[in-house]
Amino acid sequence: QLAPNAAAGAGQGREKPGAAGAGQGGEDFQEVGLKTYLIIVCRANGPKGGEELREWHASLLASLLNTTTDMVLREALSHVGPRLVFSFQHVVSGFAARLTDREVAELSKLPWCVEALPDATLRLTTTYTPELLGVSTPATGAWSVAGSMGEGVIVGILDNGIDPRHVSFLDDGMQPPPAKWRGGCHFAGEAPCNKKLIGGRSRAPQEHGTHTSGTAVGAFVRDVQLLGAPAGAASGMAPRAHLAFYEVCLADTCSATEVLSVTEKGAFQDGVDVISMSIGDDTQKPFYKDLIAVGSFSAVLSGVFVSTSAGNAGPLERTVTNCAPWLLTVAASTMGRRMVSRVELGNGVVMEGENLNPYELVKDRPLVFIAGMFADGALSAVDVRGKIVACQRKEDPFMLAEMIQKAGGAGMISWSGPKRGAATTPVDDLTIAASRVTHADGEKIVAYVNSTPNPTATLSFAGAVLNRVALPAIAEYSSRGPCNMSSVGVLKPDITGPGTAIAASIPGGANDTAPTKTFGLHSGTSMSTPHLSGIVAMIKKARPQWSPAAIKSALMTTADVTHPDGTPIVDETSGKPNCFAMGAGFVNPTRALDPGLVYDLAPADYIPYVCGLGYNESVMSEIMAQPLQNVSCAKAGKIQGKDLNYPSIMVTLTPGAPEVDVKRAVTNIGEPVSVYTLEVVPPEGVTVEVVPNVLTFGLVNQRMEFTVKLKRGPNAAAAGTAEGSLRWVSGKRSVRSPIAVLFEPLPNNN
């Protein structure tokens, strides 16, 4: 997500939001009282598809408008254009339409209307990373092992705009798009498509969409300049994959119905293979009301892989977004690149913080420390004109910077609270001269201010510094699990990719006519998500027979939980490993090509899981399972979330229910004859028994089941969490699943 409170962003987070609900002209419609709704229709008596279905949807809407809209209102609405926004053919049974409150109220009385879901506002959430992830290593890297850089695979990016002229989207050395591609080409300035950027739509170049696209599938670009300094060559994770770009956001605000309609278009009409969405909903809701979950469910059931961001609300627990198990939910890590913003105190102490944007030297200015919330008046009580303001961040950094700037401040030094004190500070995209330092350095600044009557400081921007031996950690801003809905039953996020200070394509000047070659740095799970999307494209080319679930399993079970030196990958806020922060671990693209075993899921396997969430038959047949015919929970049965054949395990243990059995099945895609032995690291306070504890295979694609028995011990925590792991080992292969346990006490009846 590129929310305004994200650790960094593309710069659009401060623009005035203005998403046009599922199309253009959203503000005009809102002015006359129209809002966009997804109307779920009972399809039993309707046509099955094509133009006949569209006409039926139009007739249903017309019947509603003719009976509920009086002549005066009809005249007032005559200039705003068609009320039918989109007729869905695949992802749901229904259509999107612009309606008044009165019309929506009347819908509930109509027998053909199952539900009316209001449009939701969603938020948007590399020169070195191919080397960091090992994909570009000669002979042994993923590109070499796979024999693939994503050739022939179409990646659909849903974002806020792209610069189609950027050199990252030139098609040198590309093959023509596959024959299945059926999309159009609609870009600003009538920019032509080519064999790299094969189609889609974008009304104006935007940094966020250009950056995520380049990160996923950007072509090879030599002699990249970053903030005026040489930065080597750049490429995306799948530099030979094709790109289809779909604008669904204005600035950092996105329309949920627009995302749903584009998911249908990309997956079912245009022919994309991978959908990448660095987008999330700030409010968690049931899956049938979450339009990212709804659209992606149908896409995944049809064989399309969907990659999404975990969110930027960390390090707070239960903030992860995109919790549906058919989505790949990606957390973000730090990496060796830092944008250094140096602070020198008047006593000679120098500390290195970070800031995304360059700024002019701010030398020997008075330094003032302000405690308390700026919004509560703390800033107005102090004269900050011409001064550098030091403060602990209790509010959004963009708001802090703007308030200081408006008050005449010369600069800002900020740090997070003590819980975040160990953090390698994330980068901020601020227009004021600023430096974000660690909590420990912040305490030094406060001590210095209190030690002298005339404290001073200097701020200087030192630029990008790359430390290739730095060890990635889970970024402070990356949203943490578990999901804030107890019924989900799966561990989220799923996996971690690089997300901090990522170098990739950004738009050039508005008047540029030649191909642009501008690169910039941005941070967030928006940046980690396209890394995984590009890696998936590379795997899909190399392993075309693998299902979306098999690819996800391969990524998760081969992910790294330790660095090459054997030290654990940790949460930078605590300095400890944390599966609720990183999921299964840090992606290892090369190992993912040869996982040995996979936890596979057929499309029909998701149905008992969704039925187990308690949704009624109408929800299942009209919303959640459009690609499947005659879906019925009575026939499919129900399972708990813990029993979905997922590559990770999460259970809840209480004093009243201290034992839980979890069922899993693995499919052999390695050597035909192979034996896997068990290694278990039990969560603290929990005993773990696996039956059987040896898996012996004699065939490729042979499937074997096992049961994991977890029991709460007397030393278990009364509340909180614990984590461990289960690993199947055979020779060079190690198939690891994290085990997450939630401890819940008995309810207090007093």
C-alpha cells in the first residue's frame, strides 16, 4: 500500500484523492447524489453470458430506474451519462451501477437482487534486487536454472498510471505477445504499444504505477543514474515477460469496483497470466464484501496467479490486508540501500538518518525539541521560524512536515517510539529538509537539547549508499499478522520480498518526447509485491504445468528464514524472528524452482473452505464461485481454515480446547523415488506430533497425507502467540512450513 502513513511512497500520497468510482467523472456523479454499487443478481433465470447477459443487466437496471426515479430527478441526472458502469460475465453474477440512496433502498425489495455492495475506497500500498535475490547470478541464479526470464508470460499490473515511453518498457529482444492476448492499447498521448508493453490503459504517467511495473518486468537498462550518481544496470524480476497495465487508481486512491471490473477484463477477456496489485483495503471485511478477494477468487480458480501487498501499517499487530488464502500476500524487508540524511549536532555528534528526497544544506540552525501531538497544539506553542524541529513521531510524517513547513521551520528530525527503537529507519518522501533517525539517536538529541541553552544542528543530504553485505530484516512499516478476522484460519502475510529504497523506473518530464530514463527510489509493500509478481512470471514460464497454489507453495516452503551466514532473519522492530511479520520467510527464487514437494489445491478445494466461513448459498453461487458450475455447500461440505491444504499452519489453542489436529497433503514433484523425513521445531509451550513422520514416494505427482497434532502444554502462555516449524527433508531439499499458534484464555464470565 502507498498510504500517506507508509514508510515511503511514490509521492502521490499527498495529492488530493479523487478516484472516479469505476470509471471517469466520479466527482460529477457524486455532485448529483450518485454512488457506485456492485449489484449482485440471482442468475438462475438469466442468460449465461455474452451480449444477451449485458442486455439483461441493462433491463434490470432500467426497470429499477423507471419505478424509483421521478421526472425531476431524471432530468437532473440526464447530463451525467450512462448509469450502468460494468456488466460482469465471470467474476460475479451482477453489474456495477451508479445509484441514488432511494434507488438502493428499493433494490432490497426486488426478487432478483441478492445484495448491493457500495464501492469501497482502496489504497495503493531495481538496480540491486536481482543480485540480492540471486536471480541474476551466472550459472546458479534463478534465470539460469529456469532458463527463463518470463518469456511469453503476461503480467497485468493494476495501479495508478504508467509512463509508456520509459526505456524500461522498450521491446528490444522481445518476442511478440502470445496469440491468446486480446487486450487493447489506450495510453496517454496516444503512445503506441510494443512487444514489452503490449496493452492496457493509462490516462497519465504516475510514479507509483511506473515504478511497480519496472520492478516486476522492466527490461534491461544500462548506465542507470540515481540522484545524479551512477547506479549500474537495472531490470525487473522478469525482464522478458510482457506487460499489460491497467489504471485503477487516481493518485493513491482506488475504486474497488474498478479493481473488480479490471480483474475480470484482464483475467477473462485479455488473457493475462499474473495479476499484481499493490493495493489494499484499510478495513478488513468478509471476503464476499471484499472486491479484491471476490475478483481474485474467480481469477485464481481459472488459473491466474494474483499477488497483493500486505500493507504499510506496521509494526502494529493484526494490520495485514489481503487475507484471502487464494492471494499471495507479500510483506516487505529492508535491504542494503539507504538514502542517508546526515544530522550533525552543535556538540559535534554526527548521526545518519534517512530521507528519500534530496534537499539543500541546512547549516547551523537553532534546534528545538517539541514533545506531544502537533495536532493538539504542541507546535503552535513554540516559535519554530528558521529552526530545525526535533520530535518523536506520533502522527503521520507528511502531516508533521507540512505543519513545520507552514510554521516557518527550516527542517525536521524525527524518530519513532521506543517499541520501534531497533529499527533501521524507513525512508520518508518529504518535501522539507528532514532526517529520520533511530529512537536511540532521538534520545541523544533530546539529551543534547537539554544540556545547552542554545542547541544547534545541521542537516545535509548524503545521497544513496548501497551496502551489499547488509542483512535484510522485516521492515518496520510492513503490516503484521495475524488477520483481524478469526475465521480466516490461515497465516498472513505469506512471504517477504525487498521493499525498502527500491530503485526502479519513474516518469520523466511532462514535455519529454524521447524515451525517458529516469529512476527513483520508493519504499513499501507496494514495492515488495511486484518483486514476487515478476518471480512468479519467471516460474510460470519455467514450470507451466504448476497451478497457482503449487507456485505459492514452492515460494513459501523454500523461503529463507536465515541469512547465508546462518543468522536468523528478524523483525527489525524487535530483533527477533517473527512469522507474523515475514510469513514463511524471505523469497528464494532459485530454490522455488525445485521445491520437491508442494501443497497443491485444485479450484474445487477452496469451496469447502469458503463454505466453512458461514456464507449462504446465494453468496457462494452468485459471488464467490462464478467459474465453477452448480456450487453448493451442501454438496461440497465445510472445513475449518486450519484444514485448508495451505503451506503454513495456524491454529488457536485455549484451555477449553487445548488440542487440535491439522490435516495436510503434499504432492511429489521431485524425483520419483524419494524419502522425506520429519524435522519439527515446536512452538514454545506446545507439543507437536506428526503422523506419519516419514513420507516415502515412488512416483512423480504421488500425493501423501499427514496429520499434525498440536497440544497446549502446562507451560504455555495464557495469551499471545508462539511459533515453530515443520520441515520435510530429503537430500538437498527442505520443505518448510511455519507453525503459528494463537493462545486464547477462557472467557471471563464475571
